Amino acid sequence: MVARIIDGKVVSADVKSKVKKAVERLKDRGVQPCLATVLAGDDPASATYVGSKQNDAKEVGIATRDHRLAATFKQSELVELVQLLNNDPEIHGILVQLPLPKQIDEFEIIAALSPLKDVDGLTPYNSGMLQSGMGLLKPCTPSGIMELFDYYKIDVAGMDAVVVNRSNLVGKPLALLLLERDATVTICHSKTKDLDEKLRNADLVVTAVGNRPRFTLTGSMIKEGSIVIDVGTARLDNKLVGDADFESVKQKASWVTPVPGGVGLMTRAMLLKNTVTAASIAREMSR
């Protein structure tokens, strides 16, 4: 068996096309969707991510407002900036790039975001709505994975799914979305016992470790015909790679996502979709 490729380039382009049309409809109704980005500190990777997201927004017609802050920025000043953005009717989505500098309490900043502008879907309110099955603005990576399943008509109902990640960004919200689709979900992490056994029994494996020296998913670790979604990113021999040893995994899996060209592109596309959703909600509330 050679796995079929779940192509993030194709699916993200489809999402972007739909977002662009939605932006045009909103503009026709007098609404210019706008995304505010907040970057604190001088981490080069974070700066690259924010720049990519701004370029994506421009591509589909979403306006952006860029806020670059010194690493010495104070907690109270960042909360004040968030409140200003919350209260600005011309801004529909707010993206605070994580991680924040060490002196900043990330939870307090995320909690200060208006849930209606929280395009990362991380506020306590949006997390609670997701848990209740009523989420509107959902975390981008998990919702991007579900979009991949929808595009390729992969039905996860009844599958035994193993998610190797327990973060608020990926593992926990993804588990909830998979449960909504009637999968049986096991979340694994660094303290999990018998991880190899759990992986070999899984119909669906989602791995998001991002540390190849510490963890590499190989073909011998998965079940014949399983689906592998690779969320991890790392540098190996100066190349961008995922958690999976792609060549060995694709010989055993039925479906697999590549890195690059897989889930990462979907994360960026879903941020655009969330921004348009937030703009649509704001328009309806102002009518």
C-alpha cells in the first residue's frame, strides 16, 4: 500500500477562494474585514509567521493593522492595547502572536480578547463553546484538520484516534472536534505509557510533537491502512520536516499529510476564514 496524499495546498487554496468571495460580499455591504496583528518581542520565527499571515490576508482582500511591540512591553500596556482593539469597530479579528515574552501572562492576555474577535479561538469563552459543541471561532489548526477530512470525504466516525499532543492549540480542541464526529479519542503525551502500542492500534494518528530527536513516527509504529496527520514541524539537515518519517509512513498508511504542504497551510487558511466569520458576526450584530 502507498498512501494517498492529503494535499494542504489544494485544500487551503479552496478555502481561500471561498473566503475571497465572502470578503467581496461583505465589501458590497459596506464592511471591510480587518485583522489586527500583535507581535511582542523580536523572535524572528514569530515575525515570519505574522508576515505570512498578513500576506495571506492581503491575498483575499482582508485589511490588516500591524502592531509591533518591544520585548520590554509591560503586561498592563498589552492589556490596554487589546482593549483598544476590542473597542475599535473597524477591527473584526485580533491575532496575538504566541509565545509572548516571559514577563507577560499569556492567559490574561488571551482572556482579555473579545470572544467575537478571537480568531485563534483560544479565549475561555470560545473554549467553553467548543466543548459544548457550539463553537463559532475555533482554533485554526484543529479546524483546518477537519476541513481536510471534509474535502477528501474522510469519515472518522467509529475510528480509534490517537492524538499525540495535549496543548490548548492543537490536542485538546482537536479531541473535541473528533468526538463531535463520533471518533473515539485517546490523547497521548510525554508521560503516556505504551505509546507504541496505542499508535499501532489506531485508525487515525495525529502527531504534533515538533521535536524529531525526541520523537519520530515511523511506518513500523502504525497500523496498516491507518490515516496519519502530521502537525509537527522541525528542522532536520536544514530541511523542514514533520514528526513522521514520511517515506516509511506512506508505505503503510492509507492517507498522509506531507510537511511542508499539509496542515500548516490549513492553519493559515482557517485564520482567514475565522476573520471573515468574525466580520459577518459583527455586521449582523450592528444591524
